[in-house]
Amino acid sequence: MKTERRQTPRYPFSALAEIVDEKENARTSSRVSDLSLHGCYVEMSDPFPAGTNVMIEISTETESLETYATVAHIEPKRGMGLTFGEMPKSLANVLNKWVVQAREGKPN
């Protein structure tokens, strides 16, 4: 049985994602499938290794958020969990809004 290590709950959330591993100069398009105040899960068949620092841009139809994140865990051929780094208040406000909408089951 896995021990839950997340600081806050994740909620189903669907959005486009661009993930960049700047060290390897690798860019991947993907999809976010869940979201919390501290991270997200990104679906991808070839996830980056755990511990990789990335830049992620998450986009909905009306807003976007770009922030640094670290790969916290991977599920081979399925995806990876990211932990967000610190972000400016304006982006944190967007994230907070998305999490509230996701928690309430509202479409993003």
C-alpha cells in the first residue's frame, strides 16, 4: 500500500501542457489530468526521470500558467507527478482559481 505524501489533495483537471527539460533541451507536449496547489500529474508515454527540473506551461481555453517544477515520481509509459516551485502571486492566483474550480467539479 502506497503512503500518501501529497501536501494537498489533487482534483481531476484537464488542460494542455508543454514541458521543457532545459538541461537536455527537450520539449514535450502533453496533458494535465489532475491538479493541486503544489503539483500536478502529466500524462506522457516517456516521462522524464524523477528529480528532473522542468518548466511547465499549463493552458486552458482562457488562461495559462508557466512555472518551474520537479518530477516527484514517474509511472513508466503513463506519466509523471510534478511538484511546483515557487511562483509569482499572479500565477499562484490562477492556480488557486483552477483548484477551486476542479474541487467544485466545474469545467476549466
